[in-house]
Amino acid sequence: MHIFKVAGALTGPISRGVILISTYANKSNNSCMASYGIFLLLMLVSFFSFVTTESQDNLFFISQSCSTNHTSVNSPYQLNLKTLLSSLSSKASRNNEFYNTTIVGETPTDSVYGVFMCRGDITPQLCQQCVQNATQRLSSDSDCSLSKEAVSWYDMCMVRYSNRSFFSTLDTTPSFYLWNPTNADKLESLMHLMFKTMNETADEAACGGIGEKKYATREAKMSEFHTLYCLAQCTPDLSPLHCRACLNQAIGDLPRCCQGKIGRRVLYPNCNIRYELYPFYRSMVPSPTPTLLFVQESNFSKADSILSDTLVANA
């Protein structure tokens, strides 16, 4: 059994700001109020710039899954887990998009295995901040800090640890699904184009060898006014065959989790896919994140640069 923590819908200053713009626009019935409205608008533009930066710093936490198989406070395993999370956080500052490490305990049951992977298009600075946020959340969360297995998903990175070695092993549980609540107008044509483009994206992402970056994006024109954006990524330690199998299962899950939506995402420990009708990757400024609904399944089943370390815990 596993506990899921999820991000709520976007609320707060951004929503209130939109309401304020609408409210003051309706009151602009004379030149004085018009001038005041312009001043307010300029202030809100400045405010939104701050909010956007703040939201980017938060790096869009999505969910984390933590096993109910717990260790005890200050046990050798927990102390090794703290060392591992600290190591992952520090390695993210060295231009690594993917890194795995092992903290070897005095006994096999005290060993901890961990990994992080950042989204393939982000800067080293964003990768570092995202991994630091994820490791901090895992170490401080009351439901996760003593868990023997956990995975944390952000929009820009994934951090995972376990009491068993999972490197180069395909795992598709736990999994997490998100979707845009808007239904597609032309569902059949969208689904046809999406499956075609997503499979092409998955083929490209999986073509690298073991240890090579496995990330790809593609765009496809739906109409004069709409473009489909697709992303697929695997952890670099997977073989091309296992990467494609992981992505294939994720693509197959799309109809089951969220049929008919204009945007969907499937997250596994080893791979993830996403499609939207707005750009959400590369150097583009992130579009406002839509309200996301979600379902989740628990149950854990049995790099540009990819690095691996094995550390021995002090007695």
C-alpha cells in the first residue's frame, strides 16, 4: 500500500489577479477611472511577472507516492536515506540530468538506492532546484520521511529511492495520471493524430543506447489554429527495448485514464509521456498550467550525462 500526495489546482494570487482585472475594467467609466485602471493594469503585469517567477521556482509539484513499509526513526536505514537524498541533491548541481547512487549499509537491509532524472529540455539551474525541492519534500514529509520506497514527480524532474536495487529495471508502478479537463471538439481526429505523433516521439526517445539520453518531443499541425505538442522520456539506464516497452504501456494507458481530453500525461518511475495543445517544453515560457484532475494507482512492483556512484555508509 502507498500514500499519494498530490498538488492542488492553481488558486491564490493568479486567480485573484484575473478577477481584479475584470472588476476594475467594468468600473472604468470615466477618464479618472480609466487612468487608474491603466495604472492598476501596469501594477498587475508587474505582479504577474513576480507570480510567474515564483511559480517557476516551485517547479510544479505533481505528486509523490510513499510506501507504508516504514523504517524507524534514527535507524541505520533512515540515516542512510538522509545521506542518499543529500547526495542526490548535491549531484544535481553538476550539470547532471540523470544520476543514480547507492548507500551501502552494514547489512543488505540497510542499503538505499536512489535516482533522479530531470526533464530533457530544462537548464542545469532548474534541474538543480527541482531535485533539491523534491529531496527536501521527501525528507520532511510526515508520510514519506520513514518510507522505505518513494517516488516524487515534479513537472521538471523525478526523484526516487528504494530499499531494493531498481537500476536498469523497468517499473511501471506506482503510476500517476493527469489530464486537462477540457473535452476535445473533434475527438476522433485528435486521437488519430495524437497516437501517431506520440508513437513517433516514443520511437525517437527510445533509440539511444543504455546510458544515453532518452528524450524526444514532436509537434504536429491539427489545423490552422491548433498544434499538437508531444513529449516522451525514459530514464537513461533502460535499454532501448525496455524504454519503448515502458512508453508503449504509457501510451496504451491514455484511453483508460482520460479518454477525450485535449491534454493528458502518464507518469511512471521509468518513463513519462505528455501531450497538450499548447507548448510546454524547450525554451518557451510555460503557459498557465490548466486545472488538472487526476487518478492514481499505487503498488510498487517488484544518462545528457548519466552518472552512478556507490557509497559506503560509515559505521
